[in-house]
Amino acid sequence: MEKIISDLDIISEKDKNTQEVRSSKDVPSGKNRKLYIESYGCQMNFSDSEIVTSIMTGEGFETTSQAREADLILINTCSIRDKAEQTVRNRLNHFNGLKKKKPEITVGILGCMAERLKSKLLEEEKIVDLVVGPDAYRDLPKLIGQVDEGQKAVNTFLSREETYADISPVRLNSNGVTAFISIMRGCDNMCSFCVVPFTRGRERSRDPHSIVDEAKTLFSQGFREVTLLGQNVDSYKWVENEALKGKARIEKNQPAKVVNFANLLEMVATVHPDLRVRFSTSHPKDITDEVLYAMKRHDNICKNIHLPAQSGNSRILEMMNRTYTREWYIKKVDAIREILGQGCGITSDMIAGFCTETDEEHNDTITLMDYVQYDYSYMFAYSERPGTLAEKKYTDDVPDEVKKTRLAEIIDKQRALSKARNLLDLKKVHRVLIEGSSKKSEDYLQGRNDANKVVVFPRAHYAPGQYADILVTDCTSATLIGEAVQKHTN
């Protein structure tokens, strides 16, 4: 079983005051030992947990939705902010109570927090038995064997090659409609506020043929939407001859075959016209017009781009080492609107109160939001992370109260923008992929439109996995509300 818990510090119009918690059903295998896994943070962590579960079920573990029934408890962690790590420590306190009643339980920490703290976690959290970084999941069976023999176990080796391309993920918490496909790992960008390059290692891309094969398999299993995942998908690059170097079938002087992200998008889009394709996350410095035109050519590549700005001020962006200016970012937004139209959804991340940020520079973020008209954003108060470039070079000198005030202004602005963007969808028909029942009523279904907006409508005869044409009749800042019509007219 996996319980997914979003980072408590990620605030958006959809989950400003809540955290998302989803639990899968028990999956018995006829074996004895049981696995319970929780995931925190980003989509990559959720995807990694599916890989981990595949490895462990292959070793004879079955999954359970109850931690008290588990023989192995794994927590897949996030280090993006201090509060995310404190949440994990609080969960460990809870599991400590379970371990007192059942001392044979093995407790392991996976992911970014494991990579950041390494063996220190064994000293700081006495109940932790193993610590495993994002590139060492294949080693889990051996490490658990060491714990079974009475040892503590650690592997936080960062690989330059590992992509887990040959492992078929176990789709945890699956609605049977949407799924993640990891296309690359690591990050070569060194944003000064970010721990990811240190916790996930260098960037490497996965074989495109394995990605397409995974998409085909998912479609054959009834899935109708895939999200291609990477820390920076636009820098995806696969050079086939380099990957096959040394193999006999590579002929002398054979030209290298290069697959970039635009090529990959089209390869996945051609799996089937009824398979929707999304992707996340794009970096403003890397997204190209080639990608935008690929999106335009294929109706099943969703017209939604997550393009984190982080700040609207060029000086702050330089301090963040984002390698673009406000003006550069605006030109990218203009290109998106020109090629894909005003209806393309654009979303962002915003950081309030970065080091030395002034009121005027904060206002530049507000005015950028006004210019772009984001559909929604994930918004944070700056949290200094140990080991990052910002922690080494700058003083975290914006008072907490000022950060909170600025964050509240950003949230209020985004709430107004989200409502305004949703109002533009009134009286329009949207093609919606149905994902399941509405959270509020079994009499209603919900799905997402092309721009990744949640749409709620009466159930009638529809079912998850189907497409429905929905006339939008009402909205909130987070949701479109409508009714099914017979023919798509958009």
C-alpha cells in the first residue's frame, strides 16, 4: 500500500488548506511479509514509490493499507522545505509506537531526505533501520537482508546512469485512468534555493523506446492519460549511439540518433489518439517553440504548461540562478499564447521573501502574475535549505512576518486570477477525461479538461475512463461545473 501525502507547504487554489491523502487497497500476493509505504512531496516521489513497490513485490512482499500490519514500513521523503522534513519526523514518532508493540518491524527512509542526511538519520532517528537514496532502490532487497541480520543499512550512492527503465511500476492508488511515466532523473540546474541537484544527482534521460512501450502497455490496460515526468523535461535528450556504445551492431561512423523532448512528445502522442499526454516540469530557459508546435500538431497533447517563474524580478531571478530574466520569461509566455492560443493553461511556482527581496521586487512578482494570468500556482514562503548555494552565499534576511504577508498577497492574487480564468470557460464545451467520483458526491463525476482544470458534472450514464463533452455552466476559483452534452463543439 502507499499513502500519498502532498508537501504541507505547497499552497494552491486547489489545496490551500488541505493535504491530499490517498490510500490504495491491499494487494495480497500469497506471501507473508507485508509492505506499507508513504510518499511525500513531488510527483517524482510518487512515481519512485511505484518502482520501489515493483521491486519489493518481486521479492515476495505483499502490500497493506495498514501500517500496524506491516513488516516493512518505508517513507519516501521530500527535502524541499524544512517543514516537509519535520512532517516525516512526526510520522516516525508515530511509527515508534508501532515498533514498541512489534519490534520486528523494519522502518526505512527513502528519497531526498535520505540522500541529504544519509547515515545521520540512523543517529537522529533511532527507529530507522535503513536509509536509501533515489538511485539505490535496486539494492533494497540486499539492504533489508542486512537489517534482518541485525545490522543498520545505508545506500545513498548517486548514479550517472540509473533510470529504472526496465522496471514496470506497480500503479499505486491507481484510478485506472491516469498514470505517471518517468522519462528522466536528476537535474543539472543549480537554482540557488534548491536541494534537488544534491539529492537526485546529475541529469540523465531514459531510452525513448522504453517510454513508448510503457505508454502502450498502460493504454492496453485501460489507462487514458499519461504524464511524462522529469525535473526539467525540456532538457530531455537521448543519444542512441552513445547509449549503445561498444555493442557489435553499431557500425563505424554511423551518425548518432538524437531524440529531444519534442520528438519524444510526438512519439508518445502517436501511441493512440485516445491517450492523452501531459508533462511536468518545464524550465523557462529550455522550453522551445519546437515543443509548442508539437503540442499544436497533436490534439491529444494537452494544452497545459507548468512553467515555474519563482519570482517576477530579474535581480532576484539572478540570485536564484534561474538563468533567465523577467523579460525572457515574458517572451516565453507570449510564444505560448501565440502558438497555442489564450486557452492554453499556464501554471507556476512562486517563492515569497527570497533573500534581500524588497517590497518593490515583491510587487514585480504580483505584476508578472497579472501579465501571465496563471490558471493556478504553487506558492511558498522561502525556506532556507542546508547545503544549497543560497544557504552558502546569502543571508535569509526577510523576516518571517514579511514573508507571510507577501505570500498572502500572492495567494490572494492567484485566487482572483484563477476565478477570472475559469469565468472565461463559461458557456463553452470542454472535452473531459473522467477520472472518478466527485469528492463531495457520488452523484457527480469529475475529470480534467485539456488545460488541466477539474470539471464536475452529474454522473448520468458516464464512467471513469470515458471522455465526455461538458458545457460549463458555473465555476469556483478551483473548479468548473457543468453538464454533459451530446456533441463536442469547441
